Amino acid sequence: INKKINKRIYNTIFSKYRIKIVCIIVICLFLLYYLAGYIWNPTLHYKKKGSLGIDEFIEEFKEPRKWYNYREWSKSVSVVWKRASRMYNRYDDFLEESHDNRNYEDYCNSMSQLQQIADYECHAFWKYKLKTNPIMGINKMLGFEQNRRNAFRVFFNDGTQGWFKTCPGDGEDPRGEVIAQHIDHILGFHHLAPVVRRNISVSHLEKISDSNPPYRKLISRTDYVCSDGDELNGVMIGWWDDVLVNKSPFEKKKADLEKVLTFRRRWDIEIERDPTLLTLPKNHAFMYLVDILQHPGHNEFKINKTAVIGIDVDRANFQSIQSPKKLKLGLCMLCKIDRNTYYSLKSVSGTQTPEENKLGAIVTKVLKQYDSTIIFDRENAKNLNERVNQLVKCINNCISKYGEDDVLYDT
């Protein structure tokens, strides 16, 4: 009798809860399999973190992992990062002195500066020289007027120049230059000169400026305001040659719709007159990403009459998000952008893109590897990702309105 009762109870319970029981068994088996994979191969576990949210993904890297391999990581992420990582890997090679630098001097000097930035080896070599070349002298200083912090231009032993910025002031922070340049390189925009973190000895600066009393005085003041012991902590920025002042034909933000549409109707005529305009939409997209949307003519430059470039981006800010529509972004009224820029933005954004392939996570990882003292927290990463999403949405709306062939163009 007891056996019959137990069997009846068992059948009743199983028939009523069999689906839940099966689900629980499947989940348990999956967890056992997953944990076993983690225990025996933690690297594999790391590479499968596409399901993590951005908060958890960044949290993973607060402490370094012994099994972490930077080059291995580059094999598991997006095409954009695979393209960008070649420069960082070659830069590592230069720092490890595993290349004959004399070969690169001739090779890179045969190119224009824009070509050097686009070439991953020459970009890495330029970056390496900014980091390591001995400073032979100073040939320009801005001083402390208008709340500046005495940025100055130096020349190196090979005759090239660099622009050095030290402590922040009046909304400007040299560390913004570093973050902005990483973004520029990762996206393949190639319109910012290389930037590196570098410390300079105050006593060395005093020595090389001994024959110039005004410079010596400014160095003493810079030492008082910005130094850490005998060192100035700052960033060294590549110096552009043959730079011309530029002015956008319409505002980056708070743009006048009719003015932009008039320019759009004349697009073919305008780019024939001034081919640098083909690179203007990319520049405006970049300035939206780093939140530097100043009026036309302010900090706008072009080089060799071939391309619009970015200079003086130490106001890069990632604290908030404003939609292009609310900003009245001129780019989203113009509805013109080069195809490469659009596809680069698409590949690091969207709900279908794993978190580790989004721009915010890639920038976070690169900063941790090369510029770990620069703070770029999870909120900054989220805001940058959302700005990319907003830009892609804006361009998609343009394509829906005008058609892909009318919006995207090849360069």
C-alpha cells in the first residue's frame, strides 16, 4: 500500500512539475560545464565575456590578471580593434628596442605627416620618438596669460618638434589630449597627431634655456605651479608642419538649418573648390564624440590643403550626453559623411555589438595598458558609447531620408 501511495505521489509531483524539474537539471548541468571550463581554462572564460554589461566588463580589469595577454586579446575582438592594435603592438616593439630605428627614419620621412599617422609603423615610430627623443631646446612658450599653464614647444635631437602641456587649468586638461588621440586612432580617423605621456626634468629645462632669461623665468613659475619634485608631468604632442587656419562653412552645434541645406545643395561644387571639405564631416563627428563643439574658426585647422585636422583637444569631456537633435548638430543636417567613418562608428556601437567591442571598452583597455594614471571610468565609457550610438542613428536617419548613395561617399 505504501509503495502504491508513494508511486502515486511521485507521479502526481512529476507530472505537475516535470518541466521545472527538467529545466533545473539542464541549468545545473550547464553551470557545471561552465565552471569546469573556467577552472581549467580561465583565459577562455575571459574571452567569452561578451554577455557582460559595460559596468562588469570594466570592473573585471581593475586588478591585473596574471594570465592576461594584450596581444591575445586583440585576436578576439572587432575588426576596428584588430586594425588599431597593430600600431600599439609596433609601439611596444620600439619601446623594447627590438627594431632597427634607422630603417624607419628614411621610410617614414618619405611620407607626409598625414600619411605617417595612417601608416601604423610610422605612427608608432612618431609616438616612440615623442616618448624617448632627448629634448635639445625650447623655441616657443605660451606663458600664463588668460589662465594658461605655459604649454611650450620643444625640439629634439633629430630636428623634429613636440608640444608639451603640463598641469590642467580653466577647463583644459592635457590628459584629454591622450584620450582623444586614442579615440581618433582606434576609429581610424587619423586626423590627430600622436600623443604620449611624458615627464620632463625641471633642471634639464633650466639648463637648455639658460641663455634665454624670459624662458628661464617662465620655467621657474611652471615649476612652482605644476611640478612634482624636479619633474613636470604632462603630455607630449606631435607638432604639425604647414598648418593653415580653417573655418567650417556652418556651425557644429546650434546650426542654422537653411544655411546647412544651402551648403548641401552646393556640395559637389564646394568639394571641387576645396577638397579638404571631404574630411570636414569626419572632424565634426569626432568633435561631437569628445564634446568640443566650439564656434566655426575656433581651433580649426587644415594641413597641406589636403585635410581638416584636430588640434588642441584638451577640453575633451565625457561627463554627459546630449542628443544631436537637441544640440542642432550641423552634421545631422548636412547628411554627408565618408563611408569609412560611418562603418567604423557602426562597428563599435549598437545593441548587437558585444560590450568588449564597443568604443568605450576599447578606450578603457588601451588607457589601462598605456596611460593607467588617466581616469576614464565606467560612466565616461557609457557616455562615449551613447554618443557613438547617437551619431550612427543620426546618419541612419539621413540615409532613410536621402538614400545611401547621396549620404555616404568614398575618399
